[in-house]
Amino acid sequence: MSAVARFADAFWRPAEVPFREILFDTPLQYRRLIRMIPFVYAWGAYTALIKIEQGRVLQAPLDGPLWPIFWMEWIPWQVGGGVVLSLVGLGGVAAVLRPRAQWGRVTAFLGIFLFLAMDYSHRGIEHRTYTTVLLCFFLALIPSLPRPQDASEDIRRRALLIAFGGVSFTLFTYTWAGAIKIWGVVDALIRTNDVVFDFSIVPLHLLNRAYAHEHPLPLSEFLIDHTALARTGFFAAYYMETVSLAAAYRVHLHRWWMAVLAGFHVLTELTMSVFFLPATGLLAILFFLTPFARDSFNWRAVVAELPWFGPLISALLFKLDGVAGRREKVTVFALDECRVAQSWLARAREANPRDDVCFESGSSSAFGILAKQHPGLRRSRSLVSISERDGKQTARFDAEAALFSSAGLRGIRGWAFALLLIPLPLSQLGYRALVRRSRGVSSRSQAPSDPA
């Protein structure tokens, strides 16, 4: 294993057991990955080369080049531009025709990266190409890939985990954008500027954008007349951006989250004439070819996995009937060393559980067999819930395990439904604090008393 492969393997090892099982069928996902690579690099090369039409890419900038192409100050600009264009063309063709060869992917990434540096040396850096550059970079880190029939399980898993890192960073760019917007709101409140809660500014902003063009955009006129819908879209955009990274770990959301984000860019173009063509095209490619999407579409599972609000919406629509909207076999394991988990297990058993939910101790043989198959299960020191549906297993931990496994039990529906009102990350933090406190009390009670 090369040094780059070892680094990538160590860096992304924590993603091996996330909230949802990402690697559910590695042979199928490996074939999808090889099929996706040519489209990603072809789109990256296309978005770079179409900028040649503007005529200034091959001209030396007045203020000097950006750091990736600092070496072009020492040679004629046209010669350096020819070298970069050759990298884009040669690498793009190689990555399309030989997606399994690492040298082609590396050459294509370098060509795209250096070409964008040439373009941005003239007009400043644009963030609309971040997603394409990031995904091309991560795919270039994957070592040369054997044919699907010759690839071992270790090779498939390493390649898929690096690709998953690229998809995660692609969605992270949206989370970062949403976090910056929220920080702007917080900063305004710190400065006692409550204009951020004056939502009448939203239609005024649309009005200014509409009259900035000779012909107002059709959707902007519609939203100006329907201000409530415009404000709802404003909140939806904040939500979609901020929680995008969480969607990377939810395999039922992968494909459809990409579609909604792409639609968000299209609506932005129709509303304010701000179009992110490179990002929109890449999202469309991921919608059709992402290796991490489930084969079947279950709209109830998609709704239930929405970050923050998914459990609440699922409970309201499907009457507290589990994450998939219908019965699934669930086994809940309470680890022996956790008093909170044992107390919850006793209450759940007394609550007349459903036929499709059973409760076991963490010392049972069933949990030992699962832990040998999935060593990551031992990272939990409290509750572990294993859901099985259509021959596929999903693991949930701590507060998430208690929440989804107890939603249909009599006697504890009230507090389970109350937990649904709290965003899952906050529920996890509260649950872990309770577990740590119980362990502290238990260790003090078990300590030997002072004979003096």
C-alpha cells in the first residue's frame, strides 16, 4: 500500500461505521464508482475549457498569477498556457477512457486545477467550482483500480471510502455556506441589529434583483406577489445548506438530496439570475451515478432520515411506526456496564413491546456474533439497535437507538415523542451526559470504603 493510500485509509477509517451503513454492497458500489469517474472528469474538463471563449485565459494577468501557477512568471504565458491546456486535454481523455488508471485521474485533476488558477488570476476566485475540484481531487487519490472481478474486498472498501470522502466534502461546501449565513445572523444579533428578523426584506431583495435586469425573471415576479412562499424558500435554503453534510451519512437521502440541491440552483437562476453551472452539473451526475444510493426508492425512509425534522415528520405521518414507515425487525442490545441502558431496557420490557421488537443483553451470544462481523458496534458503550429489513441491517446507537426502537411501545410513547421534538445531535449529547453521570455515581458507590 502506498503512503497516500495509507494516509487516506487512516483518515477515513472513522467513516467506516457512521450513523448509517454506507458500504452495503461493495461489489455493486465498486462498479458504480468506476462508471461514475469518467463523467466527473469529463464534466470538470468541460467546465474548464468553456472558459476559453472569454478570450483572456491565455493572456498574462496584470497583478500576477495565483500561487498554483506562480511558475508561469518565469516562462512565456502562452507556453505555460499550452502546457496546462495539454494537461486538461490529455488527462481528461485518459480519465474518460481509462478511469481505473490513477495517472489519468491525477493528470486530469492537475489540468483542471491549474486551468482554473489561470482563469481566476484575471477575475478572482469563484466558489461555484469548489465542488468539482474537490471531488476530482479525492478521486485522484484512489490508487489504480483492478477490474471489478479481480478486486479484493480490501481494495473495494478503500476506494469507496476515499470516494465517500469526496462526496462528503462536496456536501460540506454547502454546510459551510449555511454556517457562514447563520454566523451572519448571530453576528447581527450580537451587534443588536434585529433587522435579520425583518422578513419583509426578502421580497425587497427579490425586487432589487428583478429590476437589475432588462427583463425581470419570471419566478422573481411570482415570488414578489407571494411573499409567504418567498420566506418559506428562504428558510428552506438555510436548512438545505446547513445540514447537507449530515445527508452524506444517510444512504436513502444521497440521490434525492443531490436532486434537491440541483433544483435549488436552478430556482436561484430563475429568481435572481445567479447560476452555479459547474456545481449543478456535478450534482446531476451524482444524482444518477452516486455509488452510495440505495437501489429501491422508499419515500417513507427518505422522509424519516431527513436531518433534524425527519423523525418528527415520520412520527406525525406514519403514527410512530418506525423509521421505514412500516414494521421491521428490530433487536435492541443494552450493554451491561451502563446503568442507564439497563434501566431503559427494563422499562421497555414492561411496556408490552411489539412482536417485531426484542430486547437482549450486550453479553448475549447474538451481540457477540454481530460484533465479530461489525467491530464498530463495540464503540458504543450504551444502547445498540439493529434493524433488519429486506435482508439489510442498519445500526443505531445511544439516543438514536432508544428513539427509533421505542417509538411504538406503550407506556413510553410520551417521552419518545418528546425526544422527537429535539434535534438528534442535542438528544445524543444529553444522553451521553446522562450516561457519564451514571457511570460516575456507579464507580463511587463501588469504591471500597476507608477502613479508618
